[in-house]
Amino acid sequence: MGKKTDLKDSCANCNTNCVNLFRHRSGEDKSLGGELYVYKQTTHARIADEELSKHVCSNAVLLQCACYIIGTLYTRISDDYLANICNEIVRDMKASFYLAMSGHYRQAVIIQRCVFENFLYGFHFMVEDCVFQKTKNKEGQNDLNAKFKGWIDGGFRKSEKDLRETIQKHGFISKEESKEWGELFNELSHFVHSILKTPTGKAIKYGSVEIAGCYSEVMFNKNSLIEWSEYYQKVFFLILYELFTLYPQIKKELGGKLALKQLKAEFGSIKEKLDNPYLNDILKMRALRAG
């Protein structure tokens, strides 16, 4: 049996600085260091700053509500294309949350771009399946299932625009919504194709760049955390609204009821500040559009 160790003796506190999660530079900027060190700095800032607390704690509640909703959905209709993909969406959004908390803001937003794209694929497959079911096209359903398996294996691919057009063509979203979704996708894509920067703000170049320390270090930055939070909420509110719209039976399940109760308690008093139409529709729970 191996020797029992505590966290301070673990790989997280390695002598190799690039992977030392606790590391910080003594005497220098206290916001700069390893991921767990920055996580601690984020926690302290959240406690001291009510505005920042909303962007951290509220998003944690949002993630929990998504777990309630998507867990309920998958339990009831596990053979549904969108329900299957939503399981991965929750895991990815949790990863985005912890990356942001530990100072990897750009990477945290990049994951949201993947989440949104996967959601579009799930929506696309679900819509196509509905069409084939209505027309009793068994051959089309079998072909669609093969395409879905091919997509999982990295084969079948469509552009984000093609996915939106399929969903819009069959009346599940409006032309205006499709345009807004495309704009959101483009915004998220900017983080994929942006120029990398070190924590000091110096751009990484082909020539030599003088910087004390390691490019892999992270830094607590309030503005970057808030920027991540705004995208996090945009993507999540959109997805949750669509799930309530497509599967209204969720509202009658315990998980759906818990999610709605927590969403209203957490975001009801600040919905005007967030100015998010999907959140407003969830909180009002007005008549959902027909699919």
C-alpha cells in the first residue's frame, strides 16, 4: 500500500513550476500564479465584491438547475438525440466554470462555443427525426441514426449556418432568432481565433519576449471573469429555454420544478439588469411556442 499523502505533497504542488497549481511569485503581483492559487484569489474577491459574487454564485446555481433539467430529460427520453447531447453539455459547462474560476478565461469561453455548436447538432438531429416520424419515413430515420453515430465518431459534419437553417426551415425558431444565434456563435468564435497573451499582457511573438516566469501562469482578472459570466449565461439561458419549449413536460417533473424555483429565486430580482429574453421567458413561463 502506497504512502498516504495530503494535497500539499501531491502533484498539484510539483517542483516543475509550469504545472504547480499552488505557485505564486513572492513579492510580485498577488493576482498571478498557479490555478489553485488564482482560484483562492477569485474566492476572496467574490466574498468582498457583491457584483462579482453574482457572476460566480449565480452561475453555480444555473449549472445546478441545468443538472436538474437535463437529468430529468435524459431519464425520461434517453433515446432522444438532443437529450443525449445535453448530458455532455452539462459536463462541458462545468468545465467552463472551473476554468474561469482558475484564471483560464479565454479557454472557458471557448468551451461554451463547443457547447453551443453541440447543442445545435442535437437540435438539428431532433428536428430531422421529428420530420421523419411525422412522414413515417423509416428509411430516413435509419439514415439519420447512422449520421448521428457518424457525428459521434467524428465523421458527419455540417456548418453552424446549415444547422440553424434546418432548425428554422421546420419552424422551430424564427428567422430573427436564427440570425441572433449566428451572431452569438460568431462572438464565441472570436475567442478561438484570438491572439494569445501572457498574464503580463505581452503578446506572444515569434521573436524573443522577455518575461519573468512562465507563459502557463494565470492571473485573476475581474473584468475577464465578468465577460466569461455574461457569455455563460447567454448560452445557458438559451439552451434551458429551448429545452422547456421542446419538452414542456419537464415543468411537471420534480427536477423541472426545482430548477424553476431556484432560477426564479436567483435571477428574478436581477433579470432587468441581465436583459436576457430567454431568461425573462423562463421566469414568466408564458405559453411556450409550438414546435
